Amino acid sequence: MRVKRTSLILRPDCSRVFFRPFELRSPEQLTRTLARVMSLTEQQAESEARSILVDFVARHQRLNEFLLQRFAQVQAELPTDVPVSPARRLLLGAYLTQEYSLEAAALFNPSIVEHPDQSDLPAGSLRFVLSLRATGEGHVSSIVFRTGIIDGEGTISVIEPTRFVTAAEVLPNLSYEKKLFEQKLWELGLLNGFAVDVLAQLGEVFTWEQLHGTVARGLRRDRQHRLDEEDVARGVLALARANYAVSFADTTRLSERVIFPSSPTESRGIEDARFVLFRDEDGSRRYYATFTAFDGHVALPQLLETDDFVRFNISTLNGPEVRNKGMALFPRRINGCYAMLSRQDNENIYLMYSDMLHFWYEKRLLLRPTYPWEFVQIGNCGSPIETDAGWLVLTHGVGPMRRYAIGAVLLARDDPTRVIGRLREPLLLPTESEREGYVPNVVYSCGALVHAGRLILPYAMSDQCASFATVCLAELLGELTAHGAEAQ
């Protein structure tokens, strides 16, 4: 079986920067900084503002708008009500803004899905969306995108992105259901007396403003509250903020959009999104992605949903089996239920079913490390791909010297608990040119697709950059079914 590597390499580009709030270390430092800028003469303020715009405006879209927003956020901290000129407003905003290079360290762990727009393509071609994990300053990860086309011969082209990057507008959830919210608090160990009292004051459906106000009143009412109540209060609000939406202007290119950490649970990064185009029983289509939110201590599986890659809803996954990393949703229901691959114990692959997309209560062991190249652990490399022969699951295995390899497994279409084929040898191992990087000796993927009789496999090289490989699907399925008797 021949795996064909392409010459395409997607490398991190440190010139792709966008603006982020620059938070000063203390309220006192903010006050002193504002006072210093206010002490400038109007002529000095105009000169400084012009200089900033000359240096930075060509590097960004809508920079002026963001600087004025930053000014508005601190305007109440000014020591006087004297009117502030437009130039000084821009300057004050600039002192509280920074550039962030989101790909400065790495661009890796890709996932590929069919683009929602397949118009104006040559016969036999497919337009795709490629998501990637971008890592920048402070090793904070976010989700970025590329688009491209696969022609009828399996040739892959990726559209070169512009240098511009646009962060999304963050929109809090319009409402929360008390029953579901209470269940998640219980799973997180946060449902103590304080949390119960807060929920008792809220309706069956409540808003962020109502929750925030009730929590604040509860802390004020008990002036002698214990530190553990403060911790619970922070946890309650953090859970609410982990359920939100982000939105982009539909005029921005997809490759200019970045989903950057927005909630406390994501403060250290959004990792390894596994996208899938889900087709429901009523014929509707929707994109989902499971990803890992990381706050520096806890890895929390989350779910992202979108119809158009313009607006994304982000929510927590719930239930006792929502643990660890690497959850991957099947692209349709099976026997009326949602199905998910998972890896709760950091070693084996499990299969889960649920009648509710956001709640997962049971798991079943599916695959254990079996061959030397996967003796340490196995996991999935994205959502299963449906073929006539069965569900094609790409796996990753960790072997000696912590070398990661990509393998493949075939599951029965009507009963994915039945393993009907499994590669004894890796499909992809890091070559000499791929083994050097941030994490050496790693090839890894978060999702592939099939087109024109080929498996199109985007993969990361040593957690540094990304490329593509293609495999004849018939040959791969033939190899898998040839060893069906050994799959178990």
C-alpha cells in the first residue's frame, strides 16, 4: 500500500498578528499610565497618535475602531470629565493594546471538512475547510482556518492567506437552563450550599446578567463568607462563561478568522479541534468540533457548532464520561443515537452512545494498544469516515521513544463495536525530514476525508507545521479487510 506525501507544507507565519487588550499589572499602574498620557499637550498627543497609526494601521483591519473601544473601556478611570480629543482617545487606547502573533510558535494538528460552499468548481473538484491549531506567545493555542480545493485527480491546493487576522466578537449565552446547569455544577463538584442558594433564586431559565447579579449579592450578603465560597462563586461564573458564541463579519475571509480563548476554562488555550460535517436523520447538516479547553491545570472537553463558519456556538460537554482529550463525533446517528470515540484513561479507545449530544454517561472499551508502535497508548485521529466497507477510523499510536505514528481501523457500519479490520503496521511514520520540531518524532491528525477515491490526510509534523498525504482508499480498505480475522 503506497502513501503519497505531498510537497505542501503549512508553516507558522509570525507576521500574522492581531490586536489584543494589553492588561496592566494593577489598577494603580493603569491610573498612573492614564495620567501620563493626559499630561501631554494636545500637539504632543496628536503627534504620538499619528506616529502610532503610521506604524501599525497597515498591519491590521479596523485598528482605529479597536483603539477607541479600548479607550471607552477605561474612560471612567480618567481623573477628570474634561472632553478628550479623538487623537488622545486613540493614543490612550493604544497604550492598552498589544499585537499578538498567533502562529509564532507552531501551526499544526489539522482537521479537514467539506466547505459549505461548493459552487463554481470544475467537475470532480471539492472545496474544503482546514482547521489548524495555532500556537503563539505564552504557548496559548487557538483555532485558525485555511481553505483549498482538491481536484478530480486528488491534487490538493491551499489558498494563501492574507496577513490579516480578525478575532471574533464574543457573545454570551442568551440564557441557561437551570436543570442542565445544576447537573454540570454537580459533576464539577461545585454544588455546595452557596451554589444551591444561588440557583434557588433563579428561574428555570436565566440569563448571564441574572446569574452574575445573584452570585455577587450572595457574596455581599455574607460578609464573612469563607474562601471556599469565593472559589465556588468563581467556578459557577466560569461554567456560565464556558457556554458562549462567537461571530465574525461575513465579509472577512475564512483564513482571516481566529477563534481565540475567551472563557476562563480556555485561558491557556483551545487545543486540537476535530471537525466533522454531521448529517442528521431529517436531512439537516451542521458542523461540529470537539476540542480541549485548557486553563493551565484542567483539560476540559468542549463542543463547537456552526452552520457557516461565521457564527460558532461553544458549549460544555456533560456527563461522567466527559473526561480527558481526544473525543471525536461520528458524522451521523447510529441506531438513533449519537456516537463518539473517546480516550478517558489516556491509553485505550472507547465508544460512547447517547441520545443527547451534550451528555455522555456510558462508555465501552473498543481498542487497546496491540502492536509495538502503539504499546504506550492509542487514540483517534479525528471522526470516523463512513465507507461502503465500514467506518474508517484513523488512529494514533505512541511507541518507543514517544514516537507517534498514524494507523487505521475498520469498524462495522451497523455495529461500530465490531472491529473488522486493523493495520498491523503504521500507515504513517515520521520521516527524517518530519521528526524535528517542537515535539520531535510526531505525526498527528485531527481529521481526514475521502474524495475521488482517495483518503486525503492532513497531518502535523512534530507539533511544528502541517502537510498532506493521500492514500488510495480501495488499497487501504483491502489491507484492512485482509487482516480482519486479526482485528480483535
